[in-house]
Amino acid sequence: MKKTEDKVTMDSAKVTSFEDFENFYAVEVVREAKKQTQKWFCAWGITMAALILSNAAWVVLR
């Protein structure tokens, strides 16, 4: 009977460790997505500022 109890305990340990891995992986994916989003938002802001400044310079110098 002892072997059956050990097997149940080991199976539940595997599920727990998989859930931990799943949570860890999800956190890493979200963290990486935030980095990428911040990088591309910064690039978009610089591009938008350059567009507005170039249009303003074109209107003033025309």
C-alpha cells in the first residue's frame, strides 16, 4: 500500500512543478512583451515627433 501512496504523492508533485513552470513561463512572456512594447512605443514617439517637426519646418520655410 505504501507504493501507491508514494506514486500519488509523486504525481501531484509533478503537476505542481508543471504549474510552477507554467506560471514562470507566463511571467517571462509578459515581461518580454512589456520590454518590446516599450521599445516600439518609444520608436513610434520619436517617429511621430520627427514627422510633426518636419511638417512644421516645411510650412514655416515654404
